[in-house]
Amino acid sequence: MPETVLILGAGYAGIGIAHKLPKDTRPKVEGLKVVLVSPNTHHLWNIAVVRGIVPGQLSDDKLFHPIAPGFERYPASAFEFVLGSAILVDVPKGHVQVQTAETTKNIHYTHLVVATGSSYGSRVPFTSIGTHRETCDALHDWQQKIGKASSIVIAGAGPTGVETAAEIAHIYGQTKSITIVVPGDHPLPGLSSDVGKTASNDLAKLNVKIARQARVTNVQYNVNQFTISLSSGETLKADLYLPLFGTKANSDFLTSELLDERGNLKLDSSLRATGFTNIWGAGDVGNLEPKQLIFAERQALHLAGNLHAVLTKADNGVLPLRSIVTPQVFVTIGPNKGTGQYSRFQVPGFIVSMVKGKTLFTEKAPGLVAGKNIVRSTI
């Protein structure tokens, strides 16, 4: 029986794997077909949404890139792009039920790759939230809200919250009240205290207020104003509330046997689903590493290599992924500042700005959909 690799999700990992297999593996595996399933016609370069959500800073064509044209080089016998959403994986039958605009159909697989990413429960468009049109419309809506608001509260002390607060303040720091709520004394919990202090200082220079030692306990909206109650006892009033915490794996279509207690796809070190030989996973949907692009990128390349070994029956076989247990984070604080941590060391702001902050890697986006690179790695 010819091999069919079914890839769910056209994010960084999914697109990377979907290009690598037809290019590198199909010439060695007769009849191999790759099927990529996504509800989106366009890939969202979501690294840059922290800037793109601010009115006038990034055009849509910097953020959204059509997926299908990059795959037109492959014959129909080698590759198929299905515009739809996975609604159920039937493991015993070896197929996935996919909902398209016209119908529901079952797509057979011999190997399944799950790369559906993660999203915020609040459906803010920092990841794709549905179709391309739905995500694009949501982004435009938030741009308008930010432009109109006089006061903004951001909940979320991680990199996305910090970067978003900084990008808004870079443009509106002198004209709008911007507050970020953090659970400790400084943002970026999980990184060194020096990194958090640098973030606090740089945010303060942009006139961002920090509500410390607090979590959001309740949010009410009435007469064009949010009332945000904090665990510290403080109450904040704002025209706009932006919740940037609580990402969850996009795994509702997977059966419980495949998931851990948090809803992540359970993976072993080979990037196969625990207990299965033909189900694989990469990126935010999995439970191996933090939900960061740097990990999704290397997982995608490693998975593609392992799947290549299985499909070609290579002598070197399947190799374990060496998990990275120390932080590798670059956090931009506007286009000109930043901080970060690489292993035990703090990354100087000028390096973060030079490497990431100036462009947020938007120049790499066309290469992803064209099958040339993921972000830093070639495909």
C-alpha cells in the first residue's frame, strides 16, 4: 500500500514538514503522498502580531501569506492541500474526519502528523482563530479598539504580554494609559530575576504601569468600560482589556488516549505519540517542550528526519530528540529594546533588538510558505 502522510495544521511546523517530505523523502519512497489539512488559506506570521495589532504598524501582507502557491511545484500525486478542520481522529480505522466548506470526509493515513498548535481561550488573534477571514477580521477589530482606547490593561506576564504592552506603548505611551498585570514583582516569570528587572525598567521608560503581585480574578464590562478585579485587592478601570495568558493545545479532535491531563498530545522522545508508531506530533500541541517557536522549529525538522528514516527504512533509524531544559527566550520591548535569556545568561537588549526586534523576522515569512525556511532553519 502506498504511504500517505497526513499533516494536520499549517503553522510553522506543519508547513515545514509538508515541504520537507515531498522534497527529500518522496524521491526515495515510491507513491508517497503528503496531505496537508488546515482551515486557513493563509499562514499567520504570529511572531509579529504583537506589533501588527497596533494600528498602522504592519500591513496585512506582512502578517498573512497564502499557503497553496508554495506547494504548486509538487505534482498532485505527491501533495494535496485540503482546506478544512479535523474534527475526529479514528485511530483504529486510520483516518481523520475533516470538515470542509462543502462536506465532511474521511482522509486515510499511514502516518499522521499533528501540528495544530495552541491558542488563547479568549480567541485573541495572536494565533489563527478559525479561517483566514475570521482571523484577519479579528485582528482589524483589535487594531480599531486599541486605536480608540484611552486606557488599556493587559493580563499576561509572559513574552507575548510584555511584547504587546511595549509595542502599544512605543506608539501610544505618551497618550494612553497602559497597564500590565504580573503575578510577581516583575514580568517574565520563569526567567532570571535580572531579565525580569530589565523588562520592568524598559517598560517603565515607555510609560507602562505594572500592577505587581496580582492576578485577574474577575472582569466586568459595562457602558464601554472594563472593571478588572485583581487578587491584590486593587480594581482597575480600562477602555480595553487584553487577556494574554492561558494558551491551550488545539487538540479537541484527538481522543483521550492520546492526551495528557492538560490536553496536550503525549509525545515520546522520537516525537511519536506515546504508545503509537504511526502518529507523530510537533510544536505547541505536544507536551515535550515549552510552547515557543524555537522549539516548534527544531521539533519539525527532527520529526521530518525521523519520519524520513521510517519511510525509507534507513539504517540509522529513529533518533531521540534531546530536550532543552534551560530557557532560550528573546523578548522584544518595542523595536529598539529587549531582553532575554539563553541558558543561564541574560541576553543584552541590543542583541535582541538587532536579531528580532527590528523586523520580528517578517522577512522570513515568504520563505516559509515557499518551502525555503521555517524561521532560522532551512527546509
